[in-house]
Amino acid sequence: MPVITAPYAFNEGHLFVDLKSICGQPLHLKCEGFNFAGSIKLKAANEMVESAERDGLLTPESILVESSSGNLGVALSMIAASKGYQFLCVTDSRCNLSTRLLMEALGSEVHVIADQDSNGGFLGTRIEYVRQLCASDERYVWLSQYTNAGNWRAHYRTTAPEIAQQFPDLDVVFIGAGTTGTLMGCARWFRQWHRPVRIVAVDSVGSVAFGGEPGRRMIPGLGMSMRPPLLDESVVDEVIRVEEADTIRMCHRMARRGFLFGGSTGTVVSGATDWLARNDARGLSAVAIAPDMGERYLDTVYQTNWLQDLYGDHVLTAEGLDTGTGEVESATRTSERRSRP
């Protein structure tokens, strides 16, 4: 039994769920939500804070500031509280209420941005606000998850090796794309492994991370309203884009079997299930990464009125929640194959 003194010292990294009985495809889900921050973002937060401390950027007078749609903000709130730093999270109106309350309970300040940027998202506006803060007071220290190499290094050191240890014959891995820290860390690690692994990025329709037209995105976590500075497309084999309605259906489909996961997980599993259904998956070893659990989405993804107001009365149809076939009922996804140089 582990005994810890700091909340960031515990992170269960070797729990996988076999989803074949739910999705009808050979897919294992790596669960990253079992730590005191409740998400995979603890890894990146810890790496970035420790790096800033080693480089002398953080002092007892420093005020950490970061732009986050939610999970990184919670992780930094927890670390800041443990280490004695002040922390200000700049988020936007899509951030779940429970997430904002959790950050405040941990002693952080939360600033909510309401104005959209030129791509119809909030990221550009959030970043501009952070830059203004840093320019106004030298005590502010911006870790910048969007450009910080510690974001992807955390997953190069931990997430990818954890998958490889449990699945030595891995063939394909499905990774959600937000800042692309998890994607880049895992992709770079597996490029150096003893066997080829297909890297499939899963993005939200309406995100411009890999190009395309911007669109409405209401579920936080995945997708970007700008090209991620960390992204190196040469290590990505394929990109799948998933409609938010399909994200919601997959979340509820898993919940009907007792697994309550977050919106990002629903997106990744939906995209992975579709990919496996379209390819010969017999004998294939496939893993998807679940960034968090579902408790923080009870007032959005799992709230009927919220769903109906945004997606219509039929977003949760009997066909869409079918757990018996593993077939894709509303095939609105797009897939883009890539050739590595």
C-alpha cells in the first residue's frame, strides 16, 4: 500500500479496461483518471512545474498562471496548493461548473473568458489575457502548456512506456488531440520502439488543430481553435475527427455498462471504434487513452436538458446507445491517412 505526503506523488498508470463487450471491437482503454487531480493532466502539470523550479523561474513570491479548459487547471491547483504557490486559471464559459468549483476549493483563482476569438473558440482570447497579466506584473509565471516541451516529455517518460509494458505486441494506439502533449510524447516514444505502432490522432469536428474549418465545440478537453505549437504531424499516421453527438452517444453507451468517463474519452473511444470497424481488427492489439473520468461532466454530457438544448431531442437515440453490435450508427466521422516522410 503506498503512503504519500504530497498529492501529486500518486498516479495509477496501469489500469486498463477491456471494451470489447461494449464496443464490439478489440480495444483496451488506458484509464488516466485515478489520481488526486482526476486526469492525465497531472503528468504534464507536474513535469512543467518541476522544470520551472529547476530553472529558477518559480520563487515563493511567484503566481502561477495558465490557460486551461479545466483538467490542467485542476492539476495545477492541486500542485500549487501542495507546494504553497498562488495559482490563477484562465478558462472560458465551456469549463464545467464542477471543475471551476474544484479549483476554487483548492485555493485557486479562476477567471472566465466570455469573448470568442477569430476562429470561434476561446483559446486566442484566453492566451491574450494571460499575456496581459504577465506584462502587468513580473510575479506571474506562465507555464504555457501549448509550447512547453515538458507537456510532451511527461508522456514520453510515463504514458507510452506504461502502455508498452502491458501490451508488448501493440499494433495501434488512439490518442485524443488537444494541446497534443500526450499525442507527441507517445508518438515519439513508439517511433523508437522495437515494433511499428500505428499512431491515430482523434480530434473533434470543428477543431482546426489539423486544418479544416472551425466550428462550434461545446465539450471541453479535445480540439483547438489554433494549430498546436507542439504538433509534429510527421509522427502521426492518421487523424480521425468525431462529431460531438457521437462523443455523447459513446459516453452514455459506456455509462449504461457502468463506466462513467469524460467527454474526451467518449470522443477517443468513438473514433477508435469506428476505425476498428472499418479495418481488419482480427488479432489486432489496440489501446485508446482515457484522459479522465465522468463525474465532472454530470451537468453537461450526462445532463438531459443541456444535451437537448444543444444537440436536439434525438441525440440519445436507442440506436445510438445500442451496446450489442459495436457498429457505428451515425457515421459522421472523417479520417485522414498520412504518410510519414
